[in-house]
Amino acid sequence: MFSPTTIGIDLGTANTLIYTKNKGIIINEPSVVAYNVNTNQVIATGTEAKEMVGKTPIAIQAVRPLKDGVIADFDMTTALIKSMMEKAAKVMGSSLRKPNVVVCTPAGATSVERLAIQDAVRQCGAKEVFLIEESVAAAIGADLPVSDPIASVIVDIGGGTTEVGIISFGGIVTSNTLKLGGDHMNEEIIQYARKEFNVLIGEPTAEKVKQEIGYALIDHPVETMEIRGRDIVTGLPKIISVNSYDIQNCLKENLLAILELISRTLECCPPELSGDIVDQGVILTGGVSLLKGMTEWLSNELDVPVHLAPEPLESVAVGTGRSIDTIHFLKK
């Protein structure tokens, strides 16, 4: 008598988002779980757990159960999804009972990884679970004409993976995935501080540096920033100053790898669709697409227009939710 509610979940390495057709995005929280090491009891998830990263006693660990866009710790991922769905149920009320769930997966995920995602969501009370490719979801969320016979190029640079997809007629013509994203860039900044200044900094600090003075490979006015960490030699707290060109050098290798992935994907594009790409350009989504100068640099390198999606951080979740309308295709 009552048709079950359908929700879309973007199970990202950095953030988990839940979308419903009526209310839009109702949950947007970090993919972090804090648990007691001795009892395996989950203490906090999402924003609350992220605030604990690097600040917990020995008995409590704050972990990110998803690595490179796929499940690294099954039990903790299940706990994360369960907690997020409970939070969604509080927002939605009683209407979120035994929902149908659409989850996005990286195009490069193996069948075992896909099954792990389906099992994790089913264990949290979902009635039916459908999977959709991340690049298709991102394209739908970015308002691209995916069902038309026009080439839509989507570049989704998330926390754990970079995915490039060329979509036409509602399906992927060609796509490539690279296990490289914002987390790897943070790691490069941590290593730079360690090698150059003998100072240890945490991941939240590296993320802040990347957001504030991180630039793609373009000329820009020099910006400096003071960061706090622990001196490896003395073990005492220390303040160091870094500038935007140093951080740019840290990110250079990763950025060139992303450029090479996009170029390789465009080379595999059928010639008939290449003409569309010159007109339509490339759309960027994902957190790293917000790096300063990213669209300008890629546009210069690729010789095609590069645009930022309207909501780069939410495109995949919105697209996952909107694909609910085409659920009969997902079943096929």
C-alpha cells in the first residue's frame, strides 16, 4: 500500500552524504568512526568523530573506514552507514522505514568491493540496494544531458579517487579511475613539513593548508601561512611558516598524474564525440576541484573549456538521488 522511500547515498572516502527526493541532501558528514579499541564499541560517527582525529586517548581510535573510494574496514563501514541512516530517520521521521537505497561506486571497483558495499547497506535495514557508477551520478548531479547522444566529460576528484568518465546516451563510453585524491595531497604536505622542517603535523592541519594556500600549477601572488606541529628532534611544539609555492611543489606530482589521467581518457574518446567535448568542455566535481586555479590550469593544458559543477561537493550525492527516477534502468 505504501511504496518504500528511496534514498541516495554517496559513500565517499572523505564525506558521506544522503539525499532524498523531497528534502534534498539531509546528511553531509565526514566518513569517520571513533570506537573503543578494547570493546569495539562505536563512540561517535561523522562530525563528532572527525573532531576527535589525532586527539584521542590510547583506548579510543578515530578511523576512516573507506580508503580509495572502497571499503577498507567492513564492520566500521557498516557502523558508519547505520549511524548515518539513523540520523536520516530522525530528519525524515517514520517515512524512512526499509528504504530502497541507491549507492554510488567507483567505476574501477571490483565485483567483491561492490558486493561489500551492497552487504553493508543491506545490514543497515535497506529493502533493495542498487549501485550506480560514480561518474554517471556526478554527471546527473551536475545537470549534464546524460541521456542525450552528446559527450559529457565529468572529472570527479574526491578524497580517495579521481574518476574521469565520458558519458553519452545514459551510459559510460569510456572511463578511467586513479587511486589518488585529496587524502594523498594531504599526505604530501605532511611529508614536506617533516622533511623540510623536521616538524610533524596532523591531517586536519594539512587539509587546512591545502584549502587556504594550495594552488594548481599556475602563477599567483605568494601567500604564507603559519602552522603548528611537533618538532621531531626536541619533541616540543613548534610554529613554522610555509608559502604557497612550496605547497604547489608538494602537489605538483599528484596534479600532473590527474592531468595525465584526463588526457588518457580523452584520447580513448570516439572521434564523433570529440567534437562535442570542444563545445561542451569538461566539468569538475569533488573536493579537490575547489583547489585555487584548478579550472584555469586544466583549461590551459587540455585546450578545452573546463567548468566547475554548480555544487562540486554535492554533485555525486544529488545525482545518486536523482537517478531514483530511472530506477527501472538500474534494475536492468
